[in-house]
Amino acid sequence: MEKILFQFTSPFIKMNRFLLFLLIACPISIGIYSPGNDSMAIANSILKSVGGFFLLSWCIGISLTSKAQLQRNNINLNEFNYLIAATIILLASQMVLLFTGNHSEQYNVGIIKFSKPSNIIPPLLSTFAFIFIIITSAKALVSAEQKKEVTFREYFKTFLLIVFSVFGLWSVQPRIQKISN
């Protein structure tokens, strides 16, 4: 499974920064800023999901490319054991969210509105899985650059650059390309 993911995500690592920026930012921004009536809601959700999928592929590519470099240096990060599981959880919860839509049933208790717990679980799962994937990507990249296992303080800046990928990919992409060569 990891080999298939590596083959799928390696083009994102070799890609030009500007093209990668367009693949990630354009679908997300069109999905967010296009006028939203009911007929366009599904198309907007799909566009945002496509941009998120490219971002996810880029993050997984960072992790797997860095993992190959770390294995050459005999360094093993425990986070890699859970990367595939986090990816599957993220994709499955996003599919549930995409196909169930925004039909969240709410009930009122006084002035506070609550959603059903079943409406909260997929967004929470996808959020935690995506944060885990980004943390793994940042830690793997910095560990591969420094040729040692790093602490959170050492890779926090890279973590923020990946979180704000629209800006961060301009500095992260050359770093990962340098490691992949």
C-alpha cells in the first residue's frame, strides 16, 4: 500500500511550485468564493474536496519521500506506522461528509443548539487525521534534513508552513525536492 501511495504522490514532489499552487489553491478558492445556491452546493463541495485531495497527496508525498531518506540514514519515526491508517480515516470521513451534505439536524436546549453526535464525528475524525498527516510530514521533512529525529520545537515552523500551504509551499517544495534528489 505504501509503495502505491509513493508512486501516486511522487509527481507532487517533482512538480513546479506554481503548478502545485494552482492545483491546491484554485479548486479550493473557486469552491469557497463562487456564488452558492442549492444547485451549486454539491459542485462547490466537490471543488473544495479536489483541492484538499491535492494538498493531502502533497503532504503524503512529503512524508514518504522523507521516509525514504530517513531509512537510508537508519532513522525510524514511529509516526509512519499510523500514516496509512490516518489517510484511510481521512478519506473515508471526507467521503461521508461529501455524500451526506450539510443536512445537520440540530436540537435546542434553551438557547444553545446542539448537533447530533453522528454529525460531529466525521468532521472531527477528518480534522484529527489531517493534523496528524501534516505533523508527520513536517517532522519527517525536518528529520530528513537534519538527519536525526527532531522535537516539535524544531519542526514547528515547517508545520505552520504546511498548514498555511498556500504560502508555505513556496519554501517547503524546494526543500523536499532537494531531499528527493
